[in-house]
Amino acid sequence: MTQQGFGSIAVLTGAGISAESGVPTFRGENGLWRQYRAEELATPWAFQRDPTLVWEWYDWRRGLIASCAPNAAHQTLVEMDRRCQNFMLVTQNVDGLHQRAGSERVLELHGNIWQVRCTEENTVFENHDVPLHQVPPGCSCGALLRPHVVWFGETLDPETLGAAYRAVEGCDLMLVVGTSAVVQPAASLPAMAKDRGAYLIEINLEKTPLSAYADEVILGAAAEELPKLWLRLEESLC
Ligand code: BV8
């Protein structure tokens, strides 16, 4: 770690940052649900084929997430958000734990599990019913509601993605916490930062395709390692 000051920080988080809060990761041993894999359910085709099954999965996840609390890693990012003038948190997670922890500058690349969208009118609503009052939930217009998340094969919101690109292209320090770095286009963001000269630090339990590219790889749990990293970084923030 050079003792350079860091003027602007971008952070990319994945399911691993919420693991210690009790939220199952996508590709870990509990990444399964009944006999399905996330990639089989988080698609528009699965929803078209069986909206009830897809909504049963989301209802189960919402129930689980509702009982989970942000952990020390989420809290550390709130502290960084408050202390660092140029800061952006880009998350692949849909669990809303960053906002519940108090993070304000958050870009949710893949949407939010606590929002639903009318499949006819595209109107987006907050919905925190646990469990859902009906599965699948319906809009007052009579159409089906869907989770307001980005499924595999769907494009990300261009404004959100554009803001993420700007954040990583302008940062001089990028932290990547708890992601397997396989889902695109999110997985390309750290390399974009690195190519622009950013210092890249990865925190994960294990190595990922990104590790060879990072300036530092910290192998360990996010809730332990991120607070320690913040203590080390604090004095180098300018
Ligand atoms: C797109 C929302 C343009 C839903 C998610 C072929 C056909 C079609 C598309 C593709 C294709 N090939 C590639 C693609 C693109 C595809 C893709 O990337 N597929 C992958 C699987 C290869 N991407 C897309 O479809 C995207 N759209 O590209 O549009 C397009 C369109 C059509 C065709 C081509 C291109 C949309 C992707 C968004 C999908 N939606 N979620 C929901 O959540 O219900 S993605 C889902 O995976 C979650 O958001 C999750 O966050 C994300 C990434 O996973 P991770 O967060 O990294 O979680 P994971 O479990 O994998 O890893 C956890 C990590 O944490 C591990 O490394 C583990 O070691 C670590 N860890 C665990 N515990 C801890 C820890 N680390 C630290 N501490 C701990 N305690």
C-alpha cells in the first residue's frame, strides 16, 4: 500500500458483504433454493413460464433478508461515505442492507428486492410486505407485479450504469468486496478503474478472476477485514 492520499473512492460490493448478516450468497453452498439455481429463477423467461414459482423464491428471500441486519462491513462503508468527499458505493446486491445501514451514495446495479414493478405500466412501488399478501402480487390495474430487479438477460438501467462507469473511471482507489466477479457488466468495473490508474483492493474469502489484477488481495471475511482496512486507509484519505 503506497502512502499516497486517495482523493476519490469507488466501492463494488457483491453478495459476500451480506453473508455475515445471514443473507445467502448466489454461488455459495446455500446458493440453491429447493432444487433450483438462482440463474434458473432470476430470468424473464422463468417469470413468464411460472410467475408463482419465481415470486415464491423472492417471497422466501424477502422474508430472510427482513430478519437480517447490516454488519460491520456495511457500517464501515457508511463511515467512508460520510468521511470521503468523492465516494460512490456500487452494489450488485438487491437486499437493501447498505441503505438500511445508512449509506446514502449507493448505485444499485441490479435493483432492489423491496421494490416491485407493474408489468404493464412499468410503475415502480415500494413493497415491504413479509410475507406477500398474495403470490404472485397484482397491480391495481390488474396486471402482474414483478420484482424491480435486473434478471439475467436483461439490460441494466442505463443511468445507473452510466453513473457507475463515471465513478470507477474517476476514482483513485477502488475496493471490491465479496463478489465472485463473474456477472457482467458489474465484473468489468474494477478493471476499468485499474486501467485508469486506480489502486485496486479486493476483499474476499477466496481468490477470484479479479485477484490477479488487484494491487492487494485481502483473504478474509468482509465484516472483519473491511473495518481493519478502513483503519489503515483513514490517514491516507485526502
Ligand atoms: C446484461 C438480481 C446485456 C436478481 C442479478 C449469456 C446469455 C445472456 C446473458 C449473458 C450470457 N453470458 C453472459 C451474460 C451476461 C450475464 C452474466 O453476466 N452472466 C454470468 C452468469 C456469466 N449478465 C446479464 O445478463 C446482465 N445483463 O448483460 O445485459 C445482455 C443482455 C442479453 C445478452 C447478453 C448481454 C444482468 C446481470 C444481472 C443479473 N441479476 N441479481 C436477484 O438478485 O434476484 S445477478 C446476481 O449475481 C446478484 O445480483 C449477485 O450479486 C450477482 C453477482 O454475484 P455475487 O454478488 O458476486 O455473489 P456470488 O454468490 O457469486 O459470490 C459471492 C462472493 O462473496 C464469493 O466470491 C465468495 O467467496 C464471497 N464471500 C462469501 N462470504 C464472504 C465473502 N467475501 C467476504 N466476506 C464474506 N463473509
